[in-house]
Amino acid sequence: MLKRTLTSMAIAGALFAAPVFAVDGTPNTVFFDADLIAESKARIHNDTATEEAQASYQRLLDEAEDAMKVGLLSVTDKTLMPPSGDKHDYFSISPYWWPNEETEDGLPWVRQDGNTNPDSKTDATDSVRIGLFTRSVRALGVAYYFSGEEKYAEQAAEMLRHWFINPETRMNPNMRYAQAVPGVDDQRRSGMIDSRSFSDRLVDALALIELSEHWTEQDDTAMRAWLGDFLDWLITSEQGTAEHFAPNNHGTWMQAQIAGIAYYLGREDIAKMTVAQTKWRIREQLDSKGTQPEELARTRGYHYSYFNLDAMAYLAQLGDKLGVDIWNHEYRGRSLKSAIDYVAQYQRIEDWPHPDNDVKKGRFQTYRMLTVYRKADLAWGTDHYDQVIDKIGFDNAELNNLSQVWAERDAYLLYPKL
């Protein structure tokens, strides 16, 4: 029933959804709060921002300068051919699968949860490339907005055209061959996780560069058409439908993709329905202690607990704009707050009470929760997580760790405590 409802909504609205454009220099952001980032920007330029925000701004500019050097990226750059024989189809190999040592040809591959096969992270497929592309465009879009430097928007526009619009290099609007497994399945539902960055990274970057002279009306029309086709594929394809009902972070991120892209396209009907389903996820994915059993069953329990909460926080942000309260929803003691509070207790490797391969390797990445804590405090109007944020933020920043730099940039620049 849900599939039929979503499908009819997508088809009925694909041609008639009213696009939303920036007005009077105010971007129509999706997850970002336009007023909050405007105030953050003003404080950066009138020297009233916090020391952490100023440092984050400088790091943002450094990241944008690096992105200027990345060049144009496309799915047609890969050296391996997807099963379709069309290089315009996105293609990746599932990271936790390895050649079978018990067979001569290595087939079928076997799963080793949490153990990444380095062959899945090469330029031969698209998974590394999509990450670099979306990170770069997001950095350029945010740097353009905060600095006003048109060069950043110009580079972002060129990269977007190359990946999505130019006939010779554009990606086909599907993820049919994402996270394929040799000898097992070349069309797996779990591959949808690869395109999550089209929502959490790209839609707000697009909203920001719409302010630039380098993003034309023709660009905007073509980009929205591509995203509309992609949204329809996510909603109507067998893979997309199956992933939507995945009981773990995969299903949550699928919802975040659909809701974020739909909201950007002006399809608030689809976005609102999708966000509301997060209430069901709170009921089914959390327990009354605040733990996430599906994520703790993995070999990287802390990482996946954060990862799922990150997606829920994005959905809760959209809920604020759509009149669907996810932040305060509770079912028999299960709530987003209890889940965030549970993770917030553990700031040291030795304290995490669950088996975890990352902990064994000393990779206890508590900084990844920085933006979730900040978003929660902003939503609730509290300073509940201030001490946690201070403990894992700039005071012990590993400046060579890009993931931490990105987390701090968002926590202190995009979601600042004003």
C-alpha cells in the first residue's frame, strides 16, 4: 500500500511540482536553517563569531581551495564496466565482501562485516569518486555562501554539470548497480546507501549556489529534472522500495534521501509522508534504554549507532519545517533524545560497553556525533550537550583527521550556539 501511495504521488507531481528559488539573497535551504547560517555568516565577517567558528571558517576555505583542484569527476571515469555495459550507470562493489578463498575463481564472494575490502575503494568503480565529488561540491557551496567568492560557485557549477547534466559524462538517474557483489547479486537494495550524499550534501549546496550568477536557469531546470527522475526511481524501483523498509540505518538513510530530495524539488507531500515514517523507526529501531539493537549487532556498533542517529537528525530537521515533530516523539520510552543521550555517555574507548572492532583498533570516533548534539540542542532550545561538545570538540582536535574537521566545521559554523 505504501509503495502504491508513494508511486502515485511521485508520478502525479513529477511534472507539476513548483520549483522553489532563492529570493532576495536568502537561500531556500533544505536541512540548513537559512536564518541561522545568515547570522553565523554575519558574525564571521563582523568579528563577533566564537574562536571555534572562526577556526572552522578558515578550515572551510582551505577545504574549498582543495576542492578547486579536484577537477571534473564523472561516473564515466571508472575502468570497470557495470553489468549493463553502460558506463553512465553508477557502479560500486560492496565494501564488506571478499573473494571466496575456498573456490578457485573466488566466487561467490563472502561477507566479512566491518572488514573493508580495499578493492572496493579504488578508481575502478564509483564509490570513492561519489564521495569526493559530493564533499567537494558541498565545501564549495558553503564556502561560496560564507565568503561571497564567486570562484567557488563557478567550480561547483562546473562539477555539477559534468556529473549530472552533460550528455557525454552524466550519470543515469539510478543506483541499479551500487554495491554489487561478484557471484552473489549485481542489483542489491543496500547500494542505495551510496547515494545518501545526494541529499545530506548536495541539496543544500545547490540551494546556496542558486544565489550565484554561475548557476543559470538552464542549469537549474536540468538539475531538477535529473533529481526528479532519480526520486521517481528511488520510490518506484524494486531495489528502492526494498531499501525503504530496511530495519536499520539503511532504511533511515533511504528515508533521508527521499525526503531531502523531495523537499528540494518542492514535493512537500512526499517529504512530509517520508519524515512522518520516522516515528515508526523510533518505535521499531530503538529500545527503552536508548540503544539501537540492529546497529549494536554489527561489528562497528558505535559507528552505526551514530550513523543511524545522523540520518534521524536530518529527518527531524525537515520535520521542523514540515510540521512533523520527530525530536519530541516518544513511544513507550523510546525516543530520539534517549538514543542520543545513550551515545553521549561514552567519550572514552574503554567505556563503550559493547563489542566493537573500531574500539579494538583505537578508532573511537566520538567527534562524529558533534553535529547531532548541536542540532538536538538547537531543536530543544537547550545547552544539554554543551559539556559533551566541549570535551570532544576543539580541545582535543586532531587536525590531520578530515572527518573531525568536517564535523567541527558543521557544529561550530553551520549549527553554532549563538
